[in-house]
Amino acid sequence: MSSEAVLDHLATLGVAFELVECDPDFADTAQFCERYGYSMDASANAICVVGKSAERPMACCVVLATTRLDVNGIVRRRLGTRKASFADASETIERTGMMIGGVTPFGLPDDIPVWIDSRVMDCDAIIVGGGSRDCKILCPPASLAELPTAEVVPDLAKTVPEA
């Protein structure tokens, strides 16, 4: 999927957003935040996860960069499988059309639910992937909640202890 397709989807939704272009070499969250001056507390990762079963159910989980997705707890149970894992790069591209580092909840196929950690909703604005590694989407969290398959999930992620 191209960033143009993501922008088309955003326009169809009619939600508030700003496109932020970036160098693809700095698309990974920590590098992006450092280079472009965004706070990790207001940066969200869109992470594709799959259930380890014949059906391979997938979900896109949106969590703050300062938290860790609870893959083996809440995510696994919500997928309805005995085991779950992060989708690898090839399965992510095959199912979403997006590369890791550019995954966004906007423009996903209808069969992929979007689960948003409730802490994301506490931010004034968040920055998330833009569909490709050369851009990000800056938007209020309410724009994420407008997605037809979106659901806000309490404790989808765990707080990462400070080192």
C-alpha cells in the first residue's frame, strides 16, 4: 500500500491529520523521534500480530512507544489462539501491503481489526506510521478511534520499567 492510498483512506474518513515526511532510514520509532524532535510519549507503534493457528488471524495493535504490547496475554486471548507472535516482515507486507516501520492503522484491509491501547487515547496528539517508511501521520487519537474496525482496549500494553 502506498502513502497515497493511506491519504485517500484518511480523506474518506474525514478525520484530522497531518502528513509528516521523513527519511526512510529514520522510520523506526526511536530514530524518528530523536531525529525529528517528537516525544516517545506521543509516538505510537502500529504492530501487526498473528495467532499461531491454521487461520493465522491478524490484528493491528496501536501502543505508545514507551510501552510493550502484551502479545502473550491480552493479544493472544483476543485472537482466540493458544499462541501469538509479531507478524514477520513478509506476512506484514502480504496481508497489509505495508513494510514494518511504515505500518499504519489507516487503510488496512477490513478483515484486520485495529486494537488501540487505552493509554494512546490520553495523548493530545500521536504520531504513527503513514503506510510507508517515508512518512508518518500526526493526528489526535480520536482519529484512530474513528476507524470502522477500531476498538480501544484497556491494558493492551504494559508499562516498560525505566532502566
